[in-house]
Amino acid sequence: MTTPAATPAAATVASNPANATNPAAATDFSADALATRAIHAGQTPDPTTGAVVTPIYMTSTFKQDGVLGLRGGHDYSRSINPTRTSFDEQLAAVEGAKYALSFSSGLAAIDVLLRSTLRPGDNVLLGDDVYGGTYRLLSKVFVPWGVGLDVVDITDTAAVSAALESKDYKVIWVETPSNPLLNITDIAATAAVAHAHGVKVVVDNTFASPALQHPLDEGADAVVYSTTKYIGGHSDIVGGAIVVNDEETREKAAFLQNAAGAVPSPFDSWLEIRGLKTLDLRVRRHSANALKIAQWLESQPRDVVERVWYPGLESHPGHEIAARQMHGGFGGVVSVQLAAGAEAAKRFVDHTRLFTLAESLGGVESLIEVPAAMTHASVSGTTLQVPANLVRISVGIEGVDDLIADLDQALAAVSAQ
Ligand SMILES: *Cc1c(COP(=O)(O)O)cnc(C)c1O
């Protein structure tokens, strides 16, 4: 499947029915470039004042003109809020999709998509390298609820195919690039196999972001995001979203969102609108910086740097698929295994100055962590376990030479000890 760089297939984005009445949102939006959509979709100057930026509608409720005389469908902010609607329209347009629904966290979005899709007795086929929180939600909440869960090497289409022959599944859950080894799954090939068995494909597109990859165009049925990462982009909010084209999934998810209530605040939505406007610029810089850092790390002696994981490197097993499936870059996360082992990995992340030792990723500032001890500690001893000497780097948009100099001095400090 070829898609022009950073341009989703659908040029005109249908309005979310819930949004059609929103004074702050455009109804039909048409533009080719993702960067244009990111700035204009869902953003209409305020009709009363002309305010160019969507206001933060920090209100729980809305005045009714007579009983049920709602202004633009607005009754209560769990159900509908104009700032949230504005972000949902903007995100749908950036994705080239019909509908987006935003949530108070990535996991809240994942929970609502799964819970509105699955019933006890249904089975889920999960990649063996998914986000630990997704695995925890499925294995500790959905499995006791009666959902069957099987884990497979999702990058291996033959293994996926064999699993689908052996059992009835409702959903296949794909994360590409995955965390922290940046494994790459061929979305189109996986969707073809899944659809032949009547199984739906969900892609967690958090690592690529809509700036680089459009899973719906590749045949996926639904996309989820932790907008906490690249979409928010500034490490200042926790949020999530579901993006779909089909009305039935949107309706079920929107019903459960309102029924269960994990909605973002208007201020969260406003920060996400602000973040998404610059996504294209930021992700290009994240990707360019990450590629240079990955190449620099790979050029280090093997007795210092054992292995570098980055889909932009030809040495990465998923490089060819990533080059076809991702447009305009390979993302901002690089993982590296240190030859001196797990303790050296911990010392290394303790010696960087520009890279802050912290969980999470996708912000403008560079972060560094040891997954086995931090983000992935909860999957230790499971099929999702990661190497103990692995360091994950979320490359920010600082000057790349400064970042390389920082890694260089930290590696030297570790070697000296
Ligand atoms: C962070 C993350 C999540 C969870 O999102 P939260 O916003 O932290 O709830 C899900 N998937 C991926 C790939 C993530 O990186």
C-alpha cells in the first residue's frame, strides 16, 4: 500500500455527528496536507468574539432554553464539550478518518474500545511486545471477566495465520513500532489475514503517531493512541483517543464513554489541540535526531554498545517494512543494549545531563530509562520480558550534536567505572 508522504487517503473528513452542532468546530473540512489539517480542522474562530484559538470551555453544564432546548446539543460536559469536540475533529482530520473520540488516558481509550467490542467468551490475539499496561489490562481485568487471551509474535504473519486457523478470535491487537524493541508489523498483511477470518485489527499507533503512519489506510479497523506521547508532545498531559471510520464502532464506544465517563477535561483537550497543531514539525525533527543518534550508537565499538534497535537502521529486522509503511521518518524512540550489562545500563542513565531519567516518551525533551527495571518491570517473567541491559531513549527535538555529546560523556563515565 502506498500513501503519499503524510497524506491520509480521505481528503474530505466527514463531521462527527456529535460535532456538527459545535460552534467551535468546522463541519466539513477539506485539505490535502496533514500539516494544514492539523492547524485548521475543527478550529473555527469563535463566533461571538472572533477568538482565533478554540476557547477552554471550562464548564460542567450548559443553559437550556426551555426544557431540552439545547444550544448545539450541549447539555453536560461528560457527554459533550466544545473544546473536546474541537480536538476530536482535528485528530480525525489528521488521521484522514471519519471519527475520533478522546479520553482521559490512553488506557481509558483502550479499555473503552475493548469493552465495547468484546463479550465474555470472545478471544483476543495480542502481540508479544505490546505496551505493558495493555497486557496488564487484558490479563488482569479482561481475562477474569471471561475474555480469552493468547500472545503471539505478531510480526510473524505465518504465526498469526496459524493462530487464526486454530481458534475463533474477535480482535487482533498490533503495536508497530512496538515498545521497547521497535518491532515492526506489516499492518496490510496482518489485516488481510485477519479479515479472511472475519477478525478485526486494532493498531496502537502511539509510537509512529499520525504524522508517520496511517493504519486505517493499511486496512486496520481501529486505531488507538496514548495522546500523552507525540500528539500532546510536551509531557504535560495524560490522554488517549480512538480513531475509526465505521459508525457502529464509534457509536458503541461513544455510548460507553458517556456511560463510564473517562473523559478528558476541557483544559486537557485544549493542550492536545495545541500539541497536535505542531505534530508534523516535531515528529520530523524527533525522527531526524533519532536516526542520527541510532547511527552514532551503532558506530560505537561492539564491546561498549552490543546492539542498537531503531527501524530506520538497515540492521533492524523490520527496516524494509517500516520504510514502506511509515512516511517521512521512523519515529523518535531508539533502544540500545550495553555490552557491560544491566548494572552498566543503570549507571549510564544516571550519567546523562540533557536526557532526563524518566518514564514516558514523545515530548520535546529527551528522556532515558531502563525498561526492565522501570516501564517493563511488571512484565518481568512473562512472554513480554525485555533484556536487562536495554536502555530506551526518547529522543527530543533539541540540537542533535548536544544530545550525542551528552550520550558520549555518559558512555565514557560508565566505561571509566
Ligand atoms: C503510554 C502508552 C499507552 C498508555 O497510555 P496512557 O496515556 O499512559 O494511559 C498505550 N500504548 C502505548 C504504546 C503507550 O506508549
